[in-house]
Amino acid sequence: MGLQLVTAYSFWLIPLCLAFGAALAAVLYYRNTPGDFSRGLTWILSFLRFLAGSLISFLLLSPMVKTIVRTTEKPVVVLAVDNSGSMILGRDSLFVVNELQKKIDDLAAWLGDDFDIVKYTFGEQVIQDDTLSYTGKLTDISAFFTQINNRFYNRNLGAVILASDGIYNSGSDPSYLVRDVSYPVYTINIGDTNQHRDLLIKRVNYNRVAFKGNRFPIEILVQAYESAGESSRIKVLLNETEIFSQDIRFVSDKQVLSIPVAASADEAGKLRLRISVDPISAEANESNNTREIVIEVKEGRQKVAIVGNSPHPDLAAIERAIGNSSNFETELFFEDNFSKKPADYSLFILHQLPSVTNQAAKLLGDLARLNIPVLFILGNQSDITAFNNQKSGLSLSGFNNSFNESLPVFNTDFPLFISSENLKQLLQIVPPLNTPFARYSTGNAAYVYATQAIGTATTSMPLIFFNQNPDRRSGVITGEGIWRWRLSDYSKNQNQLAFDELIGKMVQYLAVKDEKSRFRVSVRDYFAENENIEFGATLFNETYELINDKLVTMVITGEDGKKYEFEFTPAGESYQLNAGNFKPGIYQFQASAETGSRKLMQQGSFIITALNLEDINTVANHRMLNTMAELTGGSGVAPDRISEIAQLIKSRKDMKPVTYTRKRYTDLISFLPLLLLILGFLSTEWFLRKYHGSY
């Protein structure tokens, strides 16, 4: 560390500071007679006044102390271990469970003197930790390298040591992510690269929802390795009752058989089907011979009518989004050829109706008379005056046929349904909708999902909102062009799941039969076993005003009868609950709300599906691990050569400590010891003058 005195002005002004101090001392003590003070005391007092005056004037030059601090950072070595389930399915599983942790710790100790060691585990999540359980349901090696590249950007990252079997079933190919990195990757190649005799259920293709009275198809793909000439039997059980069985025979050492099954949906409810393949002799892994699926049997689908004023890409985007739902079926019409009975539909989506050229008076009158929910979509063909008469909860005034480009701003306090993080992120990148330029007025029963942002200004004008009247529900999208949101979703995520979620939840809310319940609970029907179970709830008082100051609890019951108790937390005007993870199965829930006058209850169920990815492929991919090592200048080693990695890393000439220099400036005017020193000079002078009888 080095110190240096600097000033905001030239050092040539320092003699002027000294001259000012000398002049100040001379003015006070030049005229003193020998009778006032002795000659020696006069010199002491003059010197004290000279020092104080000079220092005070010096501070006017804004002096600072520049401190140069040098710190040395040792190279960082990241030590990462694959914590997924496939790590303990190979022939070396005993080594992985009993010895790998100790060998990793020994390696860290050998490198610890010369390098900073940071330990990670990865599987379905990347965690800075060294606790190994090998229970991960997924393996995403690319997510690990993405996090490392982000966290250690512009850091002295010396090397990455990766202990893995190279099997990944989520994310992208990690060998592409390491092509341009500046650090070497050393791999510890775990697992067995040989394919052993094995039968497995590779995949089960089925629809999650079936309808009562129908037969539903199931396709079972059975993969066989090293099993030529062997026979087995596949069985499908419903509630421990066998509903299908078939003998199967394999004629080659690597073969996939497709077995079609047709089952009957006789009763509404949730059906658990267990699919199994009998093991063959000397089979290496029998854990992948069984799969379970759950199918929900419903009474029937609700029908949604999409009625447009004229052809528009919005119509196709909405139809496809709703078509991906198992709860609804859609029909697309133009108003001039709609001849069906409106009562046959649970929801109408009216695109730019009523329009300037088509008032759709009969259709709108029938919908109002039958109290059928409506989702209005406004656009440049809409007749705003006629729309204002539809009692949608929204009124536009001052419209002069001008339009804005409006971006969505999500309302975090929206209470009617929960939006996923993926959907919220989509709303931040979508292009604007073309909305009418007018003054917007909403009713008391309006719930705004997203407001309009015009340019850089966020407004209170609704872009998407819902109105809940006692007679029927309605919603309004105040602009056209939502089809571009579907394209943006695909551009960002390579799918349209977030857009389909938005349309699906809007339709689900509007089309649901209103039970006039003051307490409502929303939850998805299906979750994967690695997903958190999230609930939303809304509670109304006797006058149907939203409240969230009451106690709301939840009891979840598993198939084994075990109960899990939770308490909702208020969020905006509603309630939310994150119940965490559950094992695969069918779960029942009962939610309760204490309102003071009586207890309100809601019941339902949800399904947790198993992730069976880790035991499908158990052949280690050492080729990919060695490729990553070669591309980055590292090397791959077998588990019995882990100690060699320490010598390989220590022998490299490009892994050196890096010294960083940091400059810090401190104003002397805020330096307390200097202030005390000046006060000391002045106080000492004052004391000596008083002591010797002067002022």
C-alpha cells in the first residue's frame, strides 16, 4: 500500500499558505513589547499561530491523500459434481456413493494452497455446495456452465473440474458452450460406457385428459438392449386390476417396440395406470421397467365461439392457443355467417365487434339476454360508441379515430388468477397492441390485468381487464395485434406455452360457471415432481368485496392418507400459497377461510407426475466429456486417476495470481486527526496567553 498527497490546485500555492500563516502570526505578535511576554514565549506563540494559520489555509487547496492498495487474487478452481440420479445407476455406483466425496475433498485440499476452491453441485439446479445426495431428477450441464460463465466473468478463473457421467437430459449440448471459454475443463469420467442387457419403458404417449364414455389411446415404447431372442410380457393395470397384457419378443440387440393400448373412460375422475414390463434374465437395471401415468376423465368439453368482424391473424392465434387446452373446443365464425345457437357456447370472443360496418345487434342482444360471458377485442374496425353500450365495465370517451401503440405493464396485485414467471417475462418483451386513443373509465367491478405503457410513460389505462357483474363475466383486450405476442413467445422460448397460458387462463376465468361462491381457490391440474405447487385464492365479504385480512388455511392429503397443513399469505387483494414439492401421485386438498360469521370451504385435487428421465439412459457419455476437455485445453481422467488433476493444474504456466490495484482518495478536510491537531495548536496558544496574563 502506498500513500501520496495530492491537491486540487498547484503545489506552488503552498508557499502562499505558509506566507499567510506567517503574516497572521506577525500581525498579532510583531507589536508585542518585551514586557508582554518573554522573547522565548513570543516565538512559541508565534509558531503556534503560524502552524494553525498555514494548515487552515492549506485546507483551502482541497488536499487529498491518495492511497494505492494492491490485492493479489489466487486463481479460482471450480470443483463441480453431478448430483443427479443417473450417477448411482452404473456399475461403479458403490464408488460414487462411498468414495467420490472423499476423493473430491482430497483434490480440493491438494489445490487449496495455490488456488481458491469453489465447490458446486448440479442436476436440475446449480447450487454452490458440496453436499451430495444423487437425487436430482434432471441433468442440465449447460445450466452449470452458463452460471459459471456469468458469475466468474472478468475473474481470475483458472480451471473447472467436472465430475459427471456425461448424461444430460435437459438444456443444450454443453460442449457447444465451452468452445469459447478462456479456462480449461478437466473432467472426471464417472459411469460405464458399455451398454448392458436392459429392458425399459422408453416413453409413454398419451393425452392427460379423456372424456367420459370414450376410449382413449396409449402408445407404449419399449426399448431393448442386448436382448435378441428374449421374450417378455407387458401389462397395464388400473387400480391393481389388469386391463391389458401382451407377450413381446425381441429379435435384435437394439430394438424399439411400439405397443398400442386402448382403454375405456367409464367414470369421471382421475385414473392411475401402472405400466410394467417383466424383467429378463441377467437384466442390468430393473428400475426402468415400470411407469405410472395419471389420466383425468372429465364429463365433457366447454365450447368457445370466436366471432370476428373480418379475417385477422389474431383469430388464428387465439384459436390455436385455446385448441391446445384439453378443457375447451373452439369454433371460428364471422358474424355474417354465424347461425348457431348462442346458448350452446360457454364463452364468446368478439373480435372488433360491434364494428363500424356491422353492429351485430342480434348476437349481442342474445348474449346479454342469456348472460353468456364475452371477451371483447377492440381494434381499428370497432364501433366505440356501440361498444360503450355493452356494459363491459369499460367506457371510452373522446375517441377521434386515433390509435396508440401500447405495451403491457403487468399488474402485480391482479387477484383473479396466477401468472407464471415465464408469462410475466413474456409481457416484458412483446410488441405493442394498437389501442384507441381516448379517455378510459372502468367500473367498480373491474380487475385490471395489465395497463398500457405508451412510449416511456406508464398509464393507468387498462390494456387487459375483466369485469365481474352479478349476472355475467366479461373481459376486454383494448387493442389488436396480439398474434405478434405468440410469435414473440416462440422467438424467446422456442414454444408458445406462455402465450397459450395467458389466453387459456383468460378463457378459463371467463367461461367457468359462477357458483356465486365467496371463496375461490385456483390451482393447476398437473405438476411435475420437481415443480413447486402454487395455489391462488380470493375471498369476498357478504357484499362481494375482495378482502384478504382473514385466515385462510389449506390441508393437502396424499394417497397414503398423510396430511400436510399450510397457511395462505396475503398478496395484493388475494392470497397465495407455495406448498413446495410433493412425490408423484394424486392429491386432494381442502381450503378453509374464516370469515367471522362462518367458515367457507373449497375442495379439489391435483396430480404430480413422475420424472423418469434419469433411468432411461444409463450409458455414460465419456466422449462428450473428453470433447469438452480437449476443446478447452484440459483433459479427462478416470476416477482412479483423480489425484493426477492436481499435478496437471499446478504444472500449467498460465494459471498465475493476478494483482489488482485500487486507488482511494481521502479529503484531508474530513480527516479528524488533522482537525484535532489544528484545535490543539489554537488551544495551546490560547492557554499560554491566558496563563501569562493576556487575552
